[in-house]
Amino acid sequence: MKNFSMYLMVLLGFLSISLAAQNKVDNSSNAFIDKLMKQMTLEEKLGQLNLPITGDIVTGVGQNSGVTGNIKAGKVGAIFGLRTVAKIKELQRIAVEQSRLKIPLLFGLDVIHGYVTAFPIPLALSCSWDMDLIEKSARIAAIEASADGINWTFSPMVDICRDPRWGRIAEGSGEDPYLGAQIAARMVKGYQGNLESNTEIMACVKHFALYGAAEGGRDYNTVDMSRIKMFNEYFPPFKAAVDAGVESAMASFNEVEGIPATGSKFLMTDVLRTMWGFNGFVVSDYTGISEMIAHGMGDLEQVSALALNAGVDMDMVSEGYVTTIKKALRDGLVSMEVIDRACRRILEAKYKLGLFANPYKFLDESRASKEIYTSENRQFARKSAAESCVLLKNSENILPLKQQGTIAVIGPLGDNKENMVGTWSVSADFSKAISLFTGLSEEMKGKANVLYARGSWFDYDSLFELRAGMFGKSVARDGRSTEELLQEALALAAKSDVIIAALGESAEMSGESSSRTDLNIPKAQQDLLKELLKTGKPVVLVLFTGRPLTLTWEDVNVPAILNTWFGGTEAGRGIADVLTGKVNPGGKLTSTFPQNVGQIPLYYAHKNTGRPLISPWFQKFQSNYLDVTNEPLYPFGYGLSYTTFSYTDMKIKPGKTRGSVEVSILLTNTGKTSGAEVVQLYIRDLVASITRPVKELKKFSKIYLQPGESKVVQFDMTLDDFKFYNSKLEFLAEPGDFKIFVGGNSRDVLSGDYKLGK
């Protein structure tokens, strides 16, 4: 590892945040924590660093379980995996009434995209490009989770990912650091607010860092990249979360510069704390500390000491801190100062949450029935599902659907409630989710006849189906043969006026430990789709997926494609709103769709190379492929509408101060339907001290226009918009020539020139 100190003084000048402004622990609380820590034994201090997972303890029975005994002994600082006020209250009561020092517990859970009311998966939400909607989804999730006793969520997940083979792309916001940073900040605000009321819970930004760049898209795999790339492309969302006041962070599983992130002082101390001024606490991921043994970093004592010294304050599940650090202290592997530092951070978090003042702050038994899964929350979930849809193709204006005749919904995802909510929806009630068939039937009642046939299984390979059937989302077969399913579907198609092919991934084909090398729609469903097209009936592919798929054949042959991702509890109704034209789709992709897997990683903000391809394709001895163009199937920022928009009259007006510039365009709705357009501004630094991307997103605005309406859309840029990290990791803007682009996606843009002076 390079000597980090050479960069430190420069970086502190522009990256450090005022600790006084961010620190919510005042002098009186410091005195309180000082006094408490003087009373604590070494074992009790280590207990605060321990985060075990517990099963669904039944009230009144948990008294004799192992975890309750450890709580009484002061060997537990937080609990992971428990829900409902009654069950949580029992353990909190044991902590504050039966332990020696009566220190309250934190209760954490994966509240990723909603609680009982599930919203679209994070990748889908990002495609709304609606920051208010995204923040509100986190706000509602915090209200529901806190009404069930939870005071800490392991969210937001802000990993940049440019390889859709990686299943956890579903949990993030796509490929772009600027957009990811905006979303990270708003999610933190939605969860935490001011951490004053009992509806505001502690957020945990994850996974720090570089997890989304795992080699081969294989989960938990090695990551290796330059620090320039880290700071320019992968760190910005984490920095934005810290700036927004996030109170906890989670270490990632992967290694960074040869050290597992869980043991990386560079990440957890040098960057996170010294450079960015983070003053919350860091928790490992699930068994992240003990997993360093398999990385080859030593035994449990050694890896636990490595993590603690690096700045990981809390041990999730491994129990290395409570079982080995006392010995590590005797062996000289850790100091008492390091133990005290970690313990203080946990106690400070509990103080900030108000748990010392009221350990039962989040345990109001009257709230759950009034605040969880309300009609208002469900209505917002429906809106979110609709706003997250991305219309990829609509030739011959098949959509919106004509509200008459017979509509055939065909496919394994057509009437599949439990798969609507998407991956990592651990608290959702799958039985209450609305399927596409149900939602469309409701919307078309009295207008059109909606019928359903399954048509195929998810895949011909039943074992593959089972591997993708975790977390209660069924892929079970009912005994019918493949041919029986097909014939049933074709019979239904024959008497229909339009076919909705509900195809794609099951919910758990993406998410953690769900990496894929083949990103096509599974072959059983592809074959079904081909048979449906042969009927000659209009076919709309309603695509369910947690990642970009390779849809080259579908794009050529299917007249309409609506990517719905996984829309949450109200997915079926939200999708029906879009299919029927009740909502005009306005979603835009936040992750590039490749033509094939061989192009991966493929992202819009790539470098030019010394031999850029000038001709469309092919040119010998230039940077291209023999068998496919360099272009994506669908670029970043892409998405169609039921109306059309024109971009004209682009103007670039330099301001009075260095780097200030006004960029404007005239946006016009040239169609016959009102709709939303996400106007996107990109820049290119034409000459710099290091190579720069061909485009970088710097601003965006979601604009709603009536048919025929025009609006001047203006972006005010500052010097910060032109800054980047150079080879010395200095964050600065270099004078010189820039291109500025404005358009409806990263490919189709207007452009102009701008010169940044000294």
C-alpha cells in the first residue's frame, strides 16, 4: 500500500467536515459517557461491540435463551433480526432492568426498500430520478420500521456497479457516482431526519467500499483498482452520505489493495474519519470479521484485532470481539485506547438516538396498527412502482392498451404475488402483494376482459429455479408439463386481442449471492415469447428484473417492452397504471443495458483510449470488437414516453466568478399526452492532467409538460462541478476546454463549448 500520509494534508483542506457542526454529542453527553465508561469492565466494553443475530424469539419464552443471558451479562450491544414491539421490548427490558449498568440495546434490521409496505427495489427507484419520491420512500420505511420497534436500518446501499452480472446491483442506484451521491444523501435524510422523534431511525451506509466492482461480477470476490478511480467513481455516494450526517457505516466483504475491507485502516480510518470527518460508528457485515480467516489474514484473534485497529467498531455475528479481544489486549495486538474508542462510538450512537433518556422510545405498542401498511403508504407504493417503470420500446404505439376486447396475461410472473416485492424484502407480507394480473384486472374491470395463463416455468432447469427461490418467494411447480403450459397459453392467446408477456427473472435471481453469467431471459421463457409472437397478435413484454438484461433479440422482434423491475407491494397496480396510460412512463435507466455479456463492464462514462473508434463499426487497429459494436443496447439515462420531447436553443452563459456558468435549453412536449422528461447535463474535460471520461453527469431535472407546452430548463453550474481527483488525489478544477451536453439520455444530446479560466 502506498504511503497515505503524502496525500493527507492536501486532502484535509477541502474534504474535512467541521466536527463541531456534525457532532450531536454535546459536553453534557460526553460527561455522561465518560462517567459510564469509568464504571464499565473490559468485558462490558467489549459487549457493546457485539452484534449477534437472534431468531424470532417468542415473548415470555426468550428468558432462558443464550442471547438473553448474554444481555444480562452486558455482553451484547445490539440485536440483529428481531421484529415487533412485544419481542423487542422484552429484550430491551432485560438490558435496562437486569444488566449491571442498564445500557440500552440497538435493534437493527435490513429495511432496504420499505418495511411491510414494500417499495420498488433500489435500482428501480433510482430510475424515477425523483429525489423527493426516493426520500419519502425512506421516510415511510423509517416510520413503519420504528413502529415495529426497529431503531437502526442497514441502508442505504450505495455501491456503484457497472457489471450487471453482480446480483446486488438490484440494491443500489446504478452506475453513476453523481446520481448515486444525490440518492445517498436523500435516503439518509429520509431515514434519520434529525434523530429526534420516535419515527426517525439510524441509517447505515454500505458497503464501504468498492463492493460493486467485484471481479467477474461474482459476489464477495476480489476488487483491485487505482485510488484515482476509487475517489472519482466509487467513493462519491459514501462521501455524500457522510456529508448528510449518516450515523453508521458498514464494511464491505471484498478486499481492497490486498487487505479485506473489514481490516482496512485506509478505508475505515484514513478516508472515512480523517478525510471525511465521519464521527459515527462502523459495523462489519454479516460474519465479515471471521471471514478474514479465509482471506488468509490469520486466526480469529488476529483478524478481530485487525478489524478493531482498522476502525471497525462493531462485530456483526462473528463474536470475535467478545471472545478474543481480551486475550489480544494481553498479547499486545490491541490497546485499551482502541477498545475505549470503539465502545464510546457505540454509546454515542445510543445517546444520539435518545435511548439513554428513554430506552423504550421506539416501543410504543399503539403505533403498529396505525402506521404500518396503511392505505396512504400503499398508495405511495403504487405511485413509486409506476414512476420506476422504464419504457424501452413502443413501436406502432401498442401502449397504452386499448380499453376493450380481451387481454391475455401470460408468463410465470403474470400472477405471482410473492415475486413482485423483489429481493431483500425481509419484512414484506408477500401474501398482500398485488400481482400484474390482479392489478390489470382491477384497472380494466368493465372495460376489457383480462385472462391469465402461466405459459412456462421460470427455466427448464428446475435446480436453477430452486437456487433462485430463497426468502419465501416460491418457484414451485404444480406438476404440469412444459407442453401443457404452452398449449394452455396458446389457446388463451388465440382468443385475445393483445398479449402481455410477463417474463424475466424471479425476485431472487438478483440480489445477494445471485450472480449470473447469462443475462438473457431464461430460455424456457424465451421459447414461450417466440411462440406468442408467432400468433401474430400484438405482444407487450412486461419485463421483471433486478439487473440489466441482454435483450438484443427481444428489441428486434417484440413491438413493445416495458421494464418494470420489481415494483414492491403495489407492483401490479402501478404497472397497470402505466400499461393503461393512467400514468405516462417517465423512468430513465440508471444502468446501461449491454448488447451481450461480452461487453461488460459497459458504462457511459468510459475513457476514450488512444485509439478511439471513429467509424460506427468496424475499424482495424482501433478499440472495438470484431463481432459487435461498442454501443449499448440501451444507454444510461434512456427511457421512452407516450409523448415526445424536443430539445432546442441550447445556451451556455459564463458567470462572473470562475467556474460559474448558466446552461439552458428549450424543452417542448411535441406529442399529444402530458408527461415527464428527465433533462440531463453532462460534461467532458477535453484536456486534463489525467485521462477523463467521455461524459460525466453533473446535473439533472425532471420536468412535467402538457402537450405543446415549452419550458426553458436552466442549470446553474459552479466550479465544484468541474472538479476531480488528480494523480496526487488533489480535488480541483483544471483550466481549459470543456464540452457541455444536454439531452434526454447520455447518447442523444445537444452540445456546446465552454472554457474554464484560471
